Amino acid sequence: MRIASFLKLEGFSWNQRLRLFGLLGVLTLVWACYPVTDTGFSNPQNSGANQWMIEFRTGEEKVQLTMRSSRKRDEGSSGWGFSSNSFSIAPDQLSGLTREQAMSAGTHVQFQLKRDAGTFIFEGWFKEGNGSGHFTFAPSASFAAELNKQGFGTPTEGQQLSLATNDVGFALINELKAQGYERATLDQLVKMGNHGVRLEYLQGLKSLGYSLQSIDYLIKMRDHGVSLNFIRELAALGYKDLPAEDLIHTRDHGVTPSFINEFVSAGYPQRPLNEWIEMRDHGVSTRYIKELEALGYSRLTLDDLRRMRDHGVTAQFIEDVKKLGYDQLPIEQLIHVRDHGVSTSFIQELKKLGYDKVPLDQLIRLKDHGVSASFIQKMKERGYKDLTLDEYVQLRERGSRD
């Protein structure tokens, strides 16, 4: 469209034509400056929005690196893939970045992170220990070729990015081989990285006496939170040389070294792991113990605590019945009352009808026979007034209904 024709557009005022013409000029300039590139994986415009963040913390040797990326899925898959990874790393692995730059009042930075599978190239800004920006990834052709040579096959671009992000390289592959693990597939290597299996974890397990042989079982250990510290701390408490399955079972049930230490600090002796698991499963905690102690129930056995918890005898229940005049009830009586469904509301409703401080045995009998406050009220409305509670029970037994 020629400018003269454009300026003669009907339906537009002269000022509107000039503003529209100016906008078109700006858009044309932007379009001309926008780079036209081939669809390479390492190109940020095509691999998606790859962002990084780093935090330098005072007194800590390592820094926290977070990498977020979105990119088109590998060939054969549709849509986009999104990932976010955060891990600690020694600053000297970030080639080209100095602590002085990171702690500056503000500076532009460029640095790299080299892994076997490829190199991450970072660019951005740092100020007072906090940095952020964008990154690109340059996959290593020699790494892909060596994987193929060793029989793993050629990794896809997505697999190679994942392996690089999670630092899965030849050191880990060689360690698996040296420890006698089954031969991993390429998919298993990627899965190991995604699930947090690192070289340090593999070597640490070996130093603690664990060589699992199975890749899937190794991943399972990591997935279930069986960390090296978890194993060491249990060993320090006397639980040594546990089978891998027992470690997983213990972790799955929430029994941690700190959980056990809390009971030991409260004066309870060490117990077999399966008993700690039982305590945990039944909801017995040191908090529950402290709540009971505050109500006068101290030095209870673990068996008593478990039974009370199983039967719904909570600290709140004990406190509520205490307010109604039933103080310092024996444990067996508390359990018995709870088992028969005698609640504080049941007691309160009877109290409103004038039946105060009814003996617990009688409350249980009333509950068992279905004699509630509403039943008594209905009977009174039918003319059965001034009866004893036992007489209301007899009415119920003879078939009287609400």
C-alpha cells in the first residue's frame, strides 16, 4: 500500500491516520529487527523460555541454582514440556562467575556450567548475591556418540538436556558398572537423574554396605526418602545393617530418627523398629504424651498410650469430661466410656434435664439401651414424668419409642 493511498483512507480523521501510520512504522521496525533462525535445540526462541536463578547465601559454601525451561517435546510427542530443577552447586563449577560479581551492587554476567552431556550457557544480572537471567543449552555430540558406542543408543535432545541438568554422566555410569549393577537402559539413566539418584548417593550407599544391584530398586530407595543421613542416624541409634526393604518400610510409615529421639528424651527405652512403626501408625506422639501429662496422666506405658489412641481417648475428650465433673478417671474407664459411645454432648444433654453427675456405669447403660435426653423428653411429654433413669431404661426395654 502506497503512503498517499494510506493517508486517504476513508472513515479516519487526519490525526487517527497519522497515529495508525506511526504504529505501522514501529511494527515494521520490530519485525525487521527480530532474528530469523533455524530451529536449533540450543536456541532460546525455539527451546522455550529457559530461565535461571542463583542465590549466594552468607556462610554457605555452595549456592542454590534453579533452572526452569519449557520446550517442544521430542519428535513423536506433541505439545510442550515444562521442567523446574533446583540444586546446590559449588560456585567454582560455574565457569566465568566470581563471588565478587555475585555480591556486587549490580552487574551483567555471562558464565557456563559444563556437564558430560552438554554445556549450559547463562546470561543475566547479579546484585547483592541474587542473580537471574536466561540460559541456552549446547548438547555434546561426543557424549551422544560415546553413549551410542557403549550400547545405550543415541539420546534424544530432551534426554540429553535431562541428563545434563541432573549431572548424569560417565562417572555415574562407570560407578554402576564397578558396583555390579545390572546394565542400565538410556531411559533408566534419565529416570535416575529425574528421581535424584546422583553419584554421591550411589557411592554413599556402598560405603554404608548397600549395593542393591537393581536400578529400579535404587530409584525406589531414593523415591521413598531413604537418604544417606537417614541410614546413618538410624545406625547411630542402634538400628544397623537393616535390609533395604526395612529402611523403605520405616520411612514410608514416618518413623524418623528424630521421632525415636523424642521418645527417648521423654524417658522411654529403645524399642524394636516395628514397635515404633506401630506407635506412629496409631497416632501416638510425644505431643500426645505431653497433653496427657498436663491432665495428670504421666509415665504411661507405650501400650497404654496406643490403646487410648486406638479407642479415641484424646486429651480433648479427657478435658471435656473433667469439666463435667469426671476428673482423673482410670484409663480403663476412659476407654470403656469411649467404646460405648458416651460423648460429652450425651452427658450435657442429660444434665440439661436435671440429671447431673450420673455415674459412668449408668451412663453406659443408658447409651447401650438408647435412652437419650430426647427419648426422656418425649416420654415426659407422654406423661411419664419424675421417673428414675432406671425406669426410663425399663420403658425402653418394653418397647417404648421416641
